[in-house]
Amino acid sequence: MRLYVEVARRTYARISTYRSATVAGVFTNTVFGFLLAYILLAVYDERGDVGGFDAIDAVTFVFVAQGLLMVLGMFDDTEIADRIRTGDVIVDLQRPYDHQAWWAGVSYGKALYYVVFRGVPPFVVGALVFHLRLPSPGNALAFAVSVALAVGVAFGWRYLLQLSAFWLLDVRGANQLGWLTAQFLSGAFLPIVFFPGWLESVSRALPFASMLQLPVEVWLGQYDAGDLPWVYAQQIAWGVALVLGGRYAMSRAVRRVVVQGG
Amino acid sequence: MASLGVWRHLVGARIRADWQYRTSFFLFLLSQTAVACMDLAVVASIFSQVDSLAGWSGAEVALLFGLSGVPFGLADLTISQVESASRHIKAGTFDLFLLRPVPALLHLSASEFALRRAGRVLQPAVVLVIALVVAPIDWSVETVALLLVTLVSGTLIFGSVWVVTSSIAFWTVESQEVANAFTYGGSLATSYPIDLFATWMRRLLTFLVPLAFVAYFPAARMLGRDQPLGLPSSVAWATPFVAIASVLAARAVWALAVRHHRSTGS
């Protein structure tokens, strides 16, 4: 366990050297926050409530979600798949540590950095212009727990997607499709309460709502203390299912590995 | 013209190369189509909650969506590869493009050409055709001409935005995400009536990053609606001139950027 905590710590240090990339990312998240916020506010000119969200909830959702995108790593990076494609993965597999836990450490290290440097600034800029909802201390704590679980769910999905490199050679198409689906169904483009009822049900029945929609709903105080265990249970169940799926896929994949050369 | 021949050859080679990995090609084509479909699903979801947005009906917003999506897809297919300049500068391989007897921009965009991006054009094209039938357009010869001019101009404007924002990479290499705010953000902004944005954003989209000319002004004229910011209806016909100005500006910025280039290689 100490090893993986150390991996997370080193990843944090590595990512924190790319300062201008962070500034550029914050700028982009903020621009998207503004565009989406105005689009949703136009909806609230027509009606006062959408699926239990008022205008302040919706705009708050947009800025919290923009801040969480990088925390969850909801973009199609190919860090794990690249090592499979080049054959370097064989070195990783020979070492005395768990491949999946190593990459989980990387994900949590990144998440910790991004939650501070990519999560907070768009929200602060948004709050200068729009009326945003701040959580009560209790909800803030509940939100932090929910985000930590969401990072695990997103990691489980990322690991599975990138393992497809064992079968596909060029993983980018599958990867992009996988993250687009995740972004859309998790509410990254539009809170899922804006979906038609059937699509919202589909989204809530899949792991994607656990990545983004549920944590932000916790922030907004949509759940009281009695409901929270149910939210966490869903997130944990999906996290465990995806991680076990990843372990199973890996156990299948290692039987296929052929490394060229000697 | 000779460069165009080279471009065709390079693009042909890229298409044949991609075709070797057929599963990946189709998955990628599918995912590119899915990108556009999800943008549409967002609009459709919004209109499942309301009948109009900032006074625009669903059919009218669909027209904006098509007029924005088709040029964005065409620019994505042909020129968005300029994004990779950032990667080449970091790796020191940008020199390669400067050493060839073909304009660097042409060579760069051809060598990274990917036919799968056509998926970005197909879906908005379908929406555009449907919107042209359903939306209350006052059809005349002028409307048809405006439509064609708008599609070409929109492609040039999006392409210029891509070139200008990607040129930032010559000064700060870790800046790719800033470009995304203008290209993908621009695609989002142009898919909706600009009336719903704050006044300063409408001014920005009209005068500084002229994305309002891609879809909004032409669509407003085709639908016989009033233009915003007190502009006359004929502002729609400024579109081709804005496109030409954008291309000239992009050329100048690109030339300046390439002159500024210092290689990391040795």
C-alpha cells in the first residue's frame, strides 16, 4: 500500500511542474462554464425548475462539473495503452507490484493535484459573475468523499478501456468513444436531470452517473443524511465492479502477450 | 497549384495507411460521428424541457446547429491538424516541415490527415437538410446564395480560428487547451442563438472572434429575424468578407509564428 501512495505522491509532483498547461486548462474550463451556464439560464427563462434543479443549482452544477473533469481524468489519455502498444508493459508485468494498483496510484495523484489547481479556479471565476451555491460544511465533507469514490469509478473505466490495446493495436477510437459516452451520460455536457426521463433512467442505471452527476448532486445538497449511504453504495458497487472487470481483462490479456525480440 | 498536387498525394497516402487498421478506423469513425450526435443530444434534451430558447424554436436552433456543425466538421477534416504543431515543436520535429518544398501549413495538415474525421460532417449535414425543410425560411435566390456562401465562409472562419489559436504553441508549448476554448468552445457557442449570452460575449463573438458570422447572422436573415446589437439584417452578407479577413489575419499570424520558431532539436 505504501508503494502505491508513493506513486500517487510522485505523480502529484510530476504533474505540478506543468504550470502553463494548468493555466491554459483553467481558461478553457472557465470558457465552457460560461457558455454552458448562459445556455442553461436561457432554459430557466422559460421555466423555473428542471428535474428538481433551480437556476442556481444548474449554474453551480456547470462550474463544479467543469472543475471535476480533469480530477476524474474524463479525457482520452492513452498513458496505459501506450505501454501496451510499444511492448513496455512486459517490463511492468515482471515487476513485483500490482499493475492495476500502480495506475490507480497515478490516477489518485493526479486527482489530488487537479482538485486544487483545476477544480477551484473555474468555480471562483464563475462565482464572480453568477450566483453559485456553496455547500454546508456537512455537504462539503460528503462531497469530498463522493469525489474520492468517483475517481475510483473513473479509474476503473479508464483501465478497462485502455486494456483494449491488447486486442486493438490502435486504442484511440475505442478510448474516445468510451470517454465521450462517459462524459455525456455522467452529465458533463448537460446535467442528466435535463435529459428526457428515459435517458436519465438509463444514465442512472449505468456507472457514469456515479462519476459526476452524483457527487455534484451531493454538493448541491440533494441528499439528506439518510440518502447518502445509498449514493456511496452505488459508487462503491460500480467502482468494485469495474476494478474486478479490469483484473479479469488483464488475466485474459497476459495470456495473449507476445513480445518481439529477445 | 503544384502544392495542391502534393497535398492530394500526401492525403491519399494517409487514407491508405489508416485503411490498414480497419477495426480502429471504423471505431474512430463511429466515435467522431458520436461526438456530433452527443452535441445534438444535448440540444434535443434541452428542447425536451422547453419549446423555445431565447425566442428561437427547435427548428430554428437546428438550423444554427447545422450551419455551425458542417463548417466546423469541414475545418476539422482539413485544417485542425495544425493543432499537432505543438507536439512537433516539443519533439523538435517541426523542422521537417520547414525543410520541404511545400508550405509548412499545407504539409502539416496533409501529413496528419484522417478521413475518420468525416464523421464530424455527416451528422450535422443531415440535421442541416432537415432544418432547411422544417424551419420557416423565406426561400428566394438570395437565400440559396447566402446558404452556400455561408457554408464556405464558415469553414474558412473556423479554419482561421484553428490556425491562429494553434500558433500560440510557437510561444508557449503547453497551451493546447487555450486553442480548445476557441475551436470546440466556438463550435458550442455557434450552435445556439447568441441572444442568450451576455452582451460582452455577443460583442466578442461579433467583432473579435467573428464566430457569430458562421451561423447566427446568416440564419437570422434566412429566418427573417431581427439582428442583435442593433445591426441591420444585411449584416449577414458581411460573412464572406469577414471570412476573407479572417484568412488573411490567420496567414499573417502563422507567418509570424513560423518566423519566431526556434527548434528544440540539434
